[in-house]
Amino acid sequence: MLTERRRTRAPEASRANALHPGAWWIWALGLGTAASRTTHPLLLALLIGTAGYVVAARRSDAPWARSYGAFVKLGMAVLGIRLVFAVFLGSPIPGTHLVVTLPEVPLPHWAQGIRIGGRVTAEGLVFALYDGLKLATLLICVGAANALANPTRLLKSLPGALYEAGVAVVVALTFAPNLIADVQRLRAARRLRGRPDRGLRGLLHVGLPVLEGALERSVALAAAMDARGYGRTAEVPPAVRRTTAVLTLGGLLGVCVGTYGLLTAEGGSYGLPLLLAGLAAALGGLGLGGRRSLRTRYRPDAWGVRAWLVSASGVAVAALLIVSGSHDPAALHPGVVPLTAPSLPLWPAAAILLGLLPAFVAPAPAQAPSSKESS
């Protein structure tokens, strides 16, 4: 008699109900957009916790899903480098709370405004901490998307015009997770044999097999791409090619100008119309460019209700943080002069918690059968 399995709030992931990988990227980019709108350390920590909880709840056991820890370490390294720069290169923030005074290196007159060493204040360090934490949060959000979205399925969902560029991006995204998995596997094998896996000697003995494996994967990938006819295109009329180039380039330029207008206070009137026009032109160019692609999709991923909920949660977090920042900028950007402890703004914090929705609506990763389950 089969024992009753543990029930989850969402169904177990399968090929039929797997979440569209684009939904994960929209959700993560929404969290990253929200992080770019604030320097509040508590809100940034809440964004990191939200991304980490969703990754822990919905990450699979695939090799590319193990890269989240590497992105977290990279974010912490960026934060540490930002603090080191603030200590040795100074900070533009004036402060009265002196921490330490370092020996200052004299610089020529043409390097005015730059210093090496000198006074290190608590205000400057806190400002660097806020600034570095924002960049670290952006990296962690990208790492969450990389750990949750299947890069192969994401490539299959791209428009035909972006297939070649998508292959390059997917290969780049999967290189780091596979490299990390190879390093962990080789280090574990050396430890089991009683050999050192740290230091310069361990690095040399681990690095060479890792590079050899990367080269073998590259050769196998090139052979597989050649066997599948990668790079072959269909013939299209010259007028269609020129129209595609004009629409794509013009649309991307409109997107860049519109985004710049939205990010600046002076461009609020023209930013949104240019952004929408640029997106429409770019989508038209991509649609025409897809005529050159000869490939077909086998069992394309469906964009279902759960994908809409996941992507909408990320968009909602970004939109609510943008609206909150326009109404009360001081709540999202706490000052450091005078040096005071920031208080948690409740409405932005509640908006960020909407990003936890994928942990409850996205299909749960398939679990290995337990030893207690028997018939």
C-alpha cells in the first residue's frame, strides 16, 4: 500500500506544467529594478532574502541551478571591494566621525579631487556600504534567475531573429555553473584520495582537468551545432532585410532613449512614449528577422497562468518601488549625514514581499523518492 506523499501548495514540476523560463527572468529583473531604485539597507536585505527564499523553495538539482551560491559570493566580494575603495580612495561624503587616518600619498596638481589615503569617516563607510549593497543585490537577483530558469528551454523560447545571439548567451551562462560543478567534483575526489585541494598546488592539479573538460565540452558543442545546421539562414528579399535592420536599430535606440528619460527627472514627458514606440519597432524588427530562421520548435513551452503570476509579482515589486520613490524619495534613500540608523518603510517592505509569490504558485521541483515510500 502506497504511503501518502507530502502535499505541496503547488504541483510537482513536470514536462507538461513546467514554468516558462522567461517568467523567472521577468520576476528576477523586477526585483533587480526595485533594488536599483533604493539604497535602503533594510529593503535591500529584504530583496536578498526574498530571492533566496524563492530559490531555496523552487530550485532543482540541475548543474546550472547550483550557481546561486557563486553569485552570492560575487555580490559579497563586490561589497567588500566597494568598502576597500572607500577606505583607500576616500568618499565624496563629508563626515565628522573619524574612524582612522591613513598616510596620504601626495598626487600632482592635475589629479585634484583624487586622493589615496587620508581621513576615513564613518559616514563615508556607511555610504559605501549602502552603494555596494545595491550592486550586490542586483547580482544576487541575476543569480536567482540563472538558478531557476532552464537556459536550454530559454534558448528555445527566443524569437528566431535572436537565435544566434541567444546561443552565445546561453553558452556563456551555462559555462560558470558547469565550471563550478567540475571544481567541486575534482576537489571532492582529491580529498577522498588524501591529496591537498587548496593552495597553489591544489589549484594546479584541479585547474588543468577543469580546463580539459571545458575544452571537450566546447568541441562537443561545436560538433552538435554543426550537425543541427546551426548558422544556416533562408533567403529573404533585400527590402525585408533593410526594413528589419531599420526597425531593430531604431527600436533599440528608442528603448535606450526612453529608458534614459524615465530614469531622469527632466525626461518624464518623453520617456514613456519613446520607450513604447521603441519596443513596438524592435518587436516588429524581430518578427521580420525571424523569416531568416529555418528552425522549428518541438513542443514549445506554454505561458500559463502560473507564469503570469510569477512574472506579475516581479513587475509589481518594481512598479510599487518606483511609485514609492516618486512620492517619498527620502524613504528609499536614507541619508548618512547626520549618521542615524535607518527605519524600515512599511509600504515598500510590503511591496517587496509580493516577490515571495513564486515560492507558492510555481511548480515544486521533483523530489527524489524517499526510502520510506514502499508498496
